[in-house]
Amino acid sequence: MSTVIKVENLSKQYRLGTVGTGTLSHDINRWWQLARGKEDPYLKIGEINDRTQKGNSDYVWALRDINFEVQHGEVLGIIGRNGAGKSTLLKILSRTTAPSTGCVKIKGRVASLLEVGTGFHPELSGRDNIFLNGAILGMTRNEIKSKFDEIVDFAGVERYIDTPVKRYSSGMYVRLAFAVAAHLEPEILIIDEVLAVGDAEFQKKCLGKMRDVSEREGRTVLFVSHNMEAIQNLCKRSVLMARGGLLADGNTSKIVSTYLKRESSDDEVITSENGEFNLLKNKSKIYSSRYGLTRVRLFNNEVPTIAFFSGAHCKILIDFEEERPISDLVIGIVIKNENNKPIMAFNNRHYAKKLFTVPITKGSFCIEIAKFPIYGEGKYFCDLYLGNVQYDYDIIYNAFYFELNSSDPLFSGCKLDPALNQFYFETINFTDQ
């Protein structure tokens, strides 16, 4: 496959505040033009500005030294936290902004959907905007006409196609914008997170269309999303961005796992080798401190540890301390796999049919599991929730975790799909100590 996008040493720096032109007369002229609603005559978009000095408080680097290549027909996922630089990268690839240093080489026509309303003139009708976008992509009027009915049908805006798009809802706007970008046959399709505006059915249609665009039509797709399931279903390769840099590049499942582990580590899961988790250091993760959660301790056959085997005896002690007596207490745990997907949940109210009704102020809740009910090696994170049956629950996300090794040689080394895990709920016993 040939390379259609090549990014070399790409960086983008923004200056905070208004940049002066260098002369008083030019500053006054700029102010006068902007006051009249005109374009800034001194705007330097498109110029290469090689900044060699270190940044200071007046500058911010949105991207630093980005390097990667994209092959023809490839679907590349781009993931990362808000502020990682994903949207800035897509704007440069879409040629709506210029890099500060480095270069981007692109082979083919590019259609991008970066934010709601991008590329549409609000005063024009949906019909006119379709032809306008096609003309921008270099298509003839006959070529656009041949795709027109498909675009309108996909977007589902037949009744409103001759209405100015400024009257459209955000969902209609995005549906039409995606339909135009996907059907007017650009060689490269760039999609940011705007699909989140659409409903679930439309998002499913979009993902299916992007798969067709890549696999059947051989076009290249760059896809940014916070939906890890969509990224894994659509992209074989992904890149992970953080703080304006490219942190990792490779197989999507590995990149997603790295991303989720970084997210979990940022949640400050505190542990020691003897299986003890100090919840007081996780105070910011508690919706309120009404129930005074203090500590979690894990035991494997009475030995303090975070390492378990399938089928082993497991005991979880949850310590609390509260100034006021509390009653009718419900305690529960949600177990998640390395992809942050819940695979098991239980509490004393729904499983054991038991409420801790005696008013108490200090103690430990014990959850005993005679045979550990999960198969599949890996690291599992647990959310802890605690509350009165009549009120909201306090939740600590990623309150503790454990590592599992399969005791059955048939399962050893395997990470099973959550749907295949076998759970034996009758082995779980709740007690208050």
C-alpha cells in the first residue's frame, strides 16, 4: 500500500492574547478592519513560523514533534484525553490551520467533519450546500447529481433539503455533513468527535459507512472518538496522544489498553504488596464522605495479597468509620476488566437479601467468596459503592484492584470475553464484623 499521509516533526504553537503587528499604524488598521467585520489583513495563516526559542507563559504548544504515516485504505484511530492535541492535529491535516514547524504531505482530496457546521454556509439550503461542498472537492455538477439522492436518503432530511441549514437542529446538521463528506468520494475522510451529537441509530449507520468507505472503496479514514468500543470495532491501528505528543502507535487493542491503564492510574489507585488499599487517599473519588470508608483488604485463603486464582477462597474486608450511627446499609462491588467493561456486580441487598440494620459507627464489612467466580488472566479494577437503602450511594471508582491467574490449564493465559465468564453467585457470603 502507498503512503497517503506523512507527518514529519509537526508542532503547533499558539500565542495567548492578541499578537501585535509590530507597528502602531498596522495595529490601528487591524482594529479598524475587525471593527467593520472585515478579515484581519495581517493574519499569517499559511506561513511557516520556525520558533526555536523555548516557550514561556505567553505561548502554548498544542502539538510537539508529531511523526507518523497513514497508508492508502487504512482506518486510523486517534485517541487521548481532552486537550491532548487531537483536534489541532486534524485541523492541520484538513488545512484549516498551519503548523508552526514541521510538514505534512497529503496525497488526495480531503473531506473533514471537525465540528458542527464546518464547511456549510448557514444561509444556503441543504441542497446548495451539497453542491458547494462537491465543488470545493473538485467534483463536477454531474458527479454531484449522481450522488445527491444517496446523500439525502442517508441524512434523512428529505423534507428540509431546500431549507436554509441555519434552521437545522444540531443532529440534522451533523447527519447532512457526514453524508456529504462520506458520499462525495474524497480519498481521505477525517472525522472528529461530532458524531456524538447524533443518536445511537445514526452513529451505527456512520460506523458502517466508514467501514464500507475503507474496506470496499479503498479510501483512508482518520477517526477521533472517546468511544473505545467504536474505535476497536473500526480501526486496526490507532495512535495515543497526550499533552500534544504522540505517546504510542500500534495495534488498536494494545493502544486502547494503554489508554485505559493511564486513565486508571490517574484515578490514584493506592495499594501495597500485602493487598491493602487506603481509601482515605482516594477521598476525591467519593461523592460524599457520609459513610466514612477508610480501607479495603484482600485475602487469598487467609493470606493478604492482590493475586488470586480462579476457584480460590477470597475474602474482602471493607473498613469504615462514621461519627453518626447508620442503619439499613447496602454495600456492593462492580468488577471491570482491563478495557473498563463491567463483567460482574453484586451487593448484599439484591444478592444476599440482607441489610445491615443494626446502627453502628465503626467496623468492617466482610465479603467472602468460597470459589473465586472469574476465569481469564488479567488485571481487574473494582468500583466500591456504599449507602443507605433510602438515599444515594457513595461511589469510589477504581477503589481497588486484583490480579488473576487461572487455576484451570484450559484457561491459563487466556483473556476471555466477559460473556464467556462463569459466575457462581451462591458462593458469596456477606457478614458484618
